[in-house]
Amino acid sequence: MTPAVFSGSDAIDEYTLSQTHEGKEAIRRHRDSFMTEEDFGWLKQNGIAIVRLPVGYWLFEAEDGMVPQVSYVDWAFDMAEAYGISILLDLHAAKGSQNGNDHSGRIGKAEWFANAEYRKHTVEVLERMANRYGQRRALWGIQLLNEPKWGLFHFKLRAFYKSARNVIAPLLPSHVRIVFQDGFTPNLLNGALGFSRRIVMDTHLYHGVKAWTKFVSLKTYYASLEIWQARLIRYLSRTQPVIIGEWSGSFRQEVFNLFPVEKHGELVAEHCRRQIASFAASEAWFYWNYKTEKTGVWHFRSQVEAGIITLENR
């Protein structure tokens, strides 16, 4: 999303970038400049109610050489409260990595599942998050973990979710949500933390970039949004509220290639409109991402400013 931060480095993720003095300074410069008060003013002006703010296990301490984030998160809460915006504080990266992907902080093996100490550490980080931000006016919810790797039975993940909930729930006001991610198996994890309006399931819907979409017509694909996706959200919402924690207006490149470049904006606009309609039963949706280094389909703000995403019926 921000390749300039990695310019002049062979780092492949935040962990490797953080291992040098120059990399640490690049991260600090990015954090000092990428989000400003003007961004919160834009969010308020455009009627955005909640932002999902991802943080890593190095939020409070310089663990594994990483650059702590806490002063920036404190500032984000100050800005959110000044502009009347809520925050879903999302633990996006756990020690040991819950999925082995770059957005867990470190590319490699997902060792979080194999190491009980890593899972215990994650609960401790969540407890510190609840203690520091639990009474902040802007706090809408705390997300226990982002995108744990796919599994069939999820025994360890379920146990972690229950342990984390039991630790942080007493530290939070009753209106603050506790959010768990479905691990890309929403039906299997439906009701994992019981029935409660305070407990919220997070599902991520990126169907437009899945391989099967290049083999079907747009009409068939859009029908799947209106029938299958909308129905799934309604079904899951009978057990607990559901949020769409991540989605995008993008398609696979093979789909874009079927249309002239000048029609791509219209294509994305229609895709976004139909997806937002399918989210009607959800508690909230969050586009990934608010902005990136370059404008385009992964840059929500640029899509709104270009008139591709319209928010009249949000």
C-alpha cells in the first residue's frame, strides 16, 4: 500500500524493515505524515461513523525490534473524539504470526497456533489495550485477532477467543463490542462466543478477486452477491451482529481486461453499489483501505472523491 516506505531497502515486511536504523526511521516518518487531522476532518465531512484501526503486538513495546505504535494510537483516539468518530481497535498482528502473511507483521510460518506462549501473550496485549483505551469515548469495539489462518475445527482459536473475551469484557463498558474474526469460515465459527448483542462476528468479503469469478458472467457474479452473500449475512446475524471488516471494489485483472480502461470506473462503481446493498443486514462495513500511496480501487478516499463510491445510502 505504501511502497515508498520500503524504498532503498530489501525488506519484505514490517519486521525486516524494523531491523535497521534506517528502516525504523522510515516507519516513523510514515506514521508522522501519512495520517493527519485533515483526514479525520474528511471522514467526518463524508459521514464516516467508524474507522477500523489495525495495530500489532508491538503496540506498547519494541518487541522483536519493531517500532511501538502507542503514541500514534493515542493521537488517533484524540482526533476521533474531536471529530465525533468511533474506533474499532483491531489486533491485526499477533506474536508468532496467526497467518504467516505480511499483514501479520512477519512473513513465514504461522507459529501462533503451535505455541501456547504466543497465544497467552496475545491475551496480555489485548488486556493492555482494554486497560488503556477501554474508557475512551471513541472506542466502539476491540477486535481480538485479524484473519487467523483457515482451519476446520478451530479448537485452539475458539479457546483463545473465549479466554480473551473473559479477560477484557470486565474491563470494558457494556456498550463496547468484542469482535472476533471468522477465519474465512463464517458458518463454522458462527456463535463461537455465544449469543450476545455485544459479541460481533467480523467477516471479510473479497469475492471479486477470487479465481472463480473469471469463469462466470458479471450477471451471475452479481446474482451471487444479491442471493448468497446477503443471505449469509442475514443468517449469521441471527446469532450475533456481523460486520464486514474488509471489502473492496476490485476485480481480478482478467475481469478488468474484458472492458476498456475508460469503463473501469463504472465497473468498480457498480460493483461497490451492489456489495453495499448486500451488506444491508450487517452492523457496519469497512472498506480496505482508507487510503494508499497511490489512488485507485484500494484507496477508499480516492474512490469517493472520484464519485465511484457514493455514500448517500450508506
